[in-house]
Amino acid sequence: MHNENGHPHEPDFTPTYKEERPYWKRAHLDWRLWVAVVFVFAALAIYIVTVDLSTVPAVRVNGSNR
């Protein structure tokens, strides 16, 4: 399928209407933003819960901090 220029069909991303607000003001309506926010908070929670991603927890013997 070819468009009027003879090139293979490529989607046209030009808006058909004038957008009054810039994207950063409408971003909270975009599902991709919320997916990214969930991943960031999940990464932060994992980082905090695992004590800075350490694999071996600190062992305290008889109250000493060695």
C-alpha cells in the first residue's frame, strides 16, 4: 500500500486539531506515565526493603556491630 507520494504507507502523526495545552500539562492522562511511576516506586521500595540491595544482611552477635 502506497500513499500519494509513492512511498510505502507511513502513519501520519500530525495532529488534526489544535492542542491548547502543552503535553506536560496533559501528561497525567497518559497511561505510559502511570506505568513508569509504578515501576519507579516499585524500584524504590525494593531498594529500601533490601537495605541498599545488599545480598548479605549485617549480622549482630551479642550486640556488637562488627
